[in-house]
Amino acid sequence: MKCPACQKPPMKFGQFALANGPVKLRCQECNADLKGDTVVKASYYLTLLIAMLFSIQLLGFQQQGQLSWLEMVSGIILFVTVTLILKGALTWYFGSYIRDWDAK
């Protein structure tokens, strides 16, 4: 993933994978305002949806007595962490950014 203005990564992979909503960002190299393409947006919103559905499912298991609170919280943390890293990796390699003013 490269900034269309300076052709350098707009941020480090770790920052990108754990960013809260990397749909819009500012390149750390050239300060260009960037907007994610369809792949970036779709992966971000799909990740949120999957994480919420998984959390609801775990809560249902816990309420039925099949999971303790510790198991439920551990499962949510593990799932969200793995999902964010996978989302970050797939988006990093297949997604791209365009200048925000190009998208208008």
C-alpha cells in the first residue's frame, strides 16, 4: 500500500492494522489527505460486522451457561485481535488509497 502522492507507505503496518477506522487518513510522509478505496472500506466495515456478530454469539453461549465470563472475554479479545490483524494484512496488500480530493 502506497500513498499516491509520495509513493511511500502512508503509515507502518502495525499502525494500520490496529488503526481505528483507517478509511480516511493523512500520509505520515507527505501529509496528503487520503481516502480508502472500496477494498479498504469493505474490509473495515465487514470486520466490524463479523466482530459484533461473534461477540453476540459468545454472549449467547455465556447466558446458556456454556461459557464462564473469563472464557467469554478471552474469546472476544482473541477473536478481535486476530480479526484486526488479518483485516490489516489483507487490506494492506490488496487495498489502496487515493487522494481525498481525487475522490470528490
